Amino acid sequence: MAQPAVVIVGAGIAGCLIARELAARDPGLSITVLDRDAVGAGASRRSAGLHLPRGATPRTRRMSARSHEFYDDLRSRHPALPIYPVGATVICPEGGPGRDYLSQAAAVPAVGPGHPAAVVPDGWRAWRLSGCHYADVHQLARRLAATLRPRVRFAEGVAVTGLAAGPGAVTVTTGTGERLVADQVVLAPGPWLAAPAWRDLVAPLGLRVKKVLALHLGQRPDPGDPAVLFDADDAFLLPVEHQGHWLFSYASAEWDVDPDAPAAGLSPAEVGAARDLLRRHAPSLAAACDSGRVFCDAYSPDREPVVRALDDAGRIIFAGAASGSGYRLAPAIAAEVVSMVQPRLGDGATEGVQGDHQYV
């Protein structure tokens, strides 16, 4: 009998974690990860990497809890990974942060607003959260890939040019001329929804690509400075201590962005919008907001991640569209993918997605 094979398209944090869990669950499974660029070089490279134990819907709350447990375990086993615990405060109405924050967040009234410059409006207060961290997502993806090799084959700079699902397998054609035959293919393309090889398969999902902005503030965080969340405006301040600056993220309203369009950098309007928000939430920081990062992410209609078969036979699975929470929910996305892959591949898999196995 031929060795079962899975091809994962996309080597961001989600693709790497999917490969990790499949490798740990099924030692006999052949796994290939293809990426048109380098590991972690797409949306993962630009991610703020902020993890909060929260979710806006019952499903995302369950996913957030699972991911929270996963990252806690990973960090405790491998403290040298680029995962950095960070305190956090959320500024919200006096009644508290509400059910979106899980019990793991253990919200309690904070002594101060989290940052000396932050403003707490009348009738609101700051609540201290537990269990938060941020990560260098690009470097974490690369570390995961390094520990998976050679058990998992990572082919970087290899674009997928064709997918052909047959009665018993999927044939994957690449830009290098290689043809791979797989039992299943997992598409984890981040914002590259319109690639010709899978554009028509993905279109019925109704996904869209939105710009994601994060401004850098030229002020060095002090050790122990917490993140500050302004939930009413879907914005936050993050002390990126290992890089020596603060990051200010706020929601963009620009949709249908092309991830392949040449990067034009931040526009005056984008910097102005960030400064306007900071003047309301942390006025003394507004002048320091003059640089940052611009990219995009895939969003689903209901803002929940999508893990779904794209063909009747269940051989091609889409995984992503986490609506700006790709890093935070990636472990749970990987677990959902594994549950869809394993029943098709027989009984060779072992149990346990949360265990560390032999892989970082």
C-alpha cells in the first residue's frame, strides 16, 4: 500500500502548525509544505502576534481556549521560543470586559490605565487581564519548520500552479514543474485567495481581503509595560520590548486588497487616522506615531475562521480567513484540519493534539 500523503499549501504559522500536528499524529504520513515565498514570509511576517484569551462567538471562544492551552504548553516546554508574556489592560465600561474574554483572562480592576498616557473616559475603567503574550510570528514559524525537517518536506519558493482532484487523489502542479500526488491537500494561503490554482474553489466561501495596519511609536517600552486594549475602537497598544518600540494597531476600512500589489507604505491618511485615535486614547503618543507596517488578511463573512472541504470528496480543505486572528487561533485551526484529514487516511494516527511530541 502506498504511503498516505498530504500537501499543505502555505508555510505561515497556520501551515506550520498543521504540519506539526499531522506529523505528530501520524508517523507514517508523508507531508509536504509548499510556499511561493519563504517560511513565515507572508502575513505571518507582518503579524503583531498578540494573543488574548478571548473570542466574539461561541466557536471562536472554544478555539481561543484551545489555542491558549496549546501556547501555554509550548512556551513552558520551550522557553527559548520567541513567545513573550505580556501584561494587558482593557479599557471598557465600568461593568467589565464582558463574555468575550475567557475565564483564563481573569479580568480584575486595574490600578492604572496600563500606560501613563492612556485615557480612561468617564464611566469606564481599566481591567487587568492575565494569560496574554505576543510572539515574533515570523521567527516562530521558522523555528517550527526547522524542527520538523526532515520529517516534513518544506519547499520554499515553489508556487502551486494547478490542483486537479481525481477519484482517488489530488494532483498538485508547481511552478518548478513538479507534480505531487496527494490523498489530501490543505490550502492555508493567508490573503492569497485569488491565486489561479484555487480561486474558483475558494470563491463560494465569500471571503474578502482587508488591509491590516500597525503603526510604530518611537518610544522604548519599559520592562513590564502591559499592552493596552481599546475595545470600542478595535485598537491596541503593544510594547514590543524585544524590538524596542511600541506598536499601535487599529482597524482599517479598506477592503479587497491585492496582497501582490507593490507595497506603497503608509499613506498620510493612514497615519492621520492613527493619530486621531491616539489623540482620543493616548494623546501624548500621537506625535510619536510616524512609521509602521502595512499588509492584509483574509476575512470571513461571520469573522470566524474557515476550515472546510472545497470538493465533494473532501480531498481539498481550506484553512484560514481568521479575520486578523491567524496567530491567535492557529493551533485550533490546525486541530480542526487534523480532525478532517485523519479519518480519510485510516487508522495509522495516534491520539493527542496537545502533547509536545518530539517537535517544538
